[in-house]
Amino acid sequence: MIVPSILQSAHQWASEVLTPGGAAIDATAGNGHDTLFLARQVGPDGQVFGFDIQEQAIQNTHRRLLAENAHRQVTLFQKSHDQMHEVLPEELFGKVQVVMFNLGYLPHGDKTIITRPDTTVRAMQQALQFLTFGGLLIAALYTGHPGGQEEAGRVIEWASGLSPRSFQVMWQQMINRDRSPSLLIIEKRS
């Protein structure tokens, strides 16, 4: 058996529910890997909305999408993920199939700019409102950088408190590696 990486596992989960013509949110665009994956999944008739506070991340993501001709179905916002309520149309409430978070810092970027527990939990609370029934919030949690352990702990604590009537919550982690990344999957139930 081959155990998938956190990123591979996140993409496997997303591919189970994200259909052509669907809608997705990449709450942490970073270098655009997840954004490109989501854009390919929804195809030219779908919609992907990407967020990142760093101009470099937005530029990197845009370049990656252009190179793969997957930019037409993507709208990028240089804003914090906890501002999605402010910029996304209300018509998306209850219609998004997948929201992805890849927490931490921008790889090959400024490692002092990191996602923060307060804004991340606020963004996740907002994301749940955008999800359709059966939709997934998928979050890669990284603990190997300053602030990462605290953020992961706050996110897991928040997710643990979600109503089991409304949400199904799963947490995947390799347990034989110190500070290994983990994956949180939240399914919105009907």
C-alpha cells in the first residue's frame, strides 16, 4: 500500500465531490498548486475563487494558471481568507463543493508571513456557509514552523466542537513522525 502525501490525500478527497461546472474556493492560493488542481476539476464551465494576502502568491498562482490555460475559470483576490464574505457573491452560499486551506507560509517566500489562528478559524466558519450539502472543507495543517502548532491546535479544537448533526469531521495524521503535517476534512451534512 502506498500512503499518499498530505497534498495527494487532499486532492483525492476533493476529487470525490468536485465536479465539472462546480464551484471551489482556494483559501490560501500560495504558489497555485491547489488552485490549478481545483480549476482542472471544475473545468472551463466552473468557478474557482482564490485568496492570498501576498502579492507574490497571487502572481505565482496567476502565472501557473496561465501556463496551464486554466485561468479563465479562476478569480484571485489579494485578500485574507477571512474576507471571503466581503468579496464573494451571496449566490455562492450553499453552492461551493470544496474549500481548501493549505496553512503555514508561502513556500520559497517570506517565512515570517504565516496564516494565523484567529483569521483561519474565522475563514473556516465562513467557508462552511458557502459549502453545499456533501461539500468538503479540506485543510492541510503544518506544525513545523513557529506558530504552526498553535494554529493547528486551535483549528482542531474548533472543528471538534462542530455539531455532528451538521458536519462530519475527520483528522488524518502520520503518527510516527514528529511535527508531521495533518489533514482535516469536514463534510457538510444534509
